[in-house]
Amino acid sequence: NNMLNRELWFPTPIYYGEMDVEGLEDYISNFVVLEKEKNQDNLYSLNVVREPPFQDLVKRLTAEAQQIFDNLYNGRKGSYKMNSLWINISRTGEFHKLHMHPNCDLSGCVYIKTPEDCGNVFFEDPNFLQKINQVEDNNNVINSMNRVSCEHTPTVGKVLFFPSWIRHQVEQNHSDETRISMAFNFQLEFTDKSLFDH
């Protein structure tokens, strides 16, 4: 018998890689952090996308985002423009509840300080319809085709990019030290005319 062909039409891309973040923790300590929601108590900064100490990071993240644009929109002219960059500091026992990033197109984070057991980031399957008849699989056969979530373990220098609409959360920090990351948002800008422009 001939094997059936398979097409994947609705994938959710999550990009990851590594980058040099040496020295960033020293800059971060100079920025005032504010209390977030009371049930989380994470600390975060205001938007630092235009602050001089982070311009090299902005440049490098923007270059990575351009590769993603070229991958997703092959043949179109345009780019992702970073509109926000902020610092997240999670102390012992703190977490980030399930959320998404509205009013932007591409989001992500880069890890600056990651003590052991400081909390993985989880991404939720956006296709809620397939959960209706979800069967509990044996751990040995779970893969990207049948998972209802995926996770990444933070390491220093790890960078993640993902669609802003995908819901995600960060586990509780069970270490005795703070976890430090920087999160960011990009907006999609096309510089050419699409097939639908008149």
C-alpha cells in the first residue's frame, strides 16, 4: 500500500536560540523596578527600548526578528519593529500567570539570570477544538503533533520568539535566587504592496 501524504497547514512557530548577554545584569540593577499584580508580586521595569545600555541588544534582537520575517513572509518586503522592551525579575515563589501580548505581532524573551529550578515557560496549544476529544497519551509517544502544551527551560542567553497571540505562562520560581529576563514585542510593518492593495 502507498503511504498517505501529510500536510501541516496550521503550525505555530516558536523560535529559539542563544545570544551573548554578558554585562546586561549590571545594567539592569540601575533601573527602577515596579510592583506588578498583587497575586504575583513580580518586579518589572518600564519600557527601556530606547535606553542607551540596551541598544546593542535591541539591534541584535531586531536582526533575529528580520530572519523570522524573511522565513514567514518570503517574497514580501518589510520588517518587525521593536516597540517595547522590559525587564522581568521573579523572586522566590513568584510566577507569571497565563497571558498573551496584545497590540503586537511577535513577542519573546531573553534570559539574563537563571538559577536552577527557577521556572519553565509553557506555551498553550491555541487549537482548543482538538482538546475536546484529547486522549491521555503514554509519555513515550507524546510529540509536537499531540501535545496540548510545550515548555522551554530557561538558561542564560537563551532567546525565544513566538507569535504574540499564543498564550503562555511561567512556573513558580522554586530557587533561592531571582530569575531575570528581558521581554520584548515587535510590530509587523510591510514596505511593499500586497496582492490586496489597490
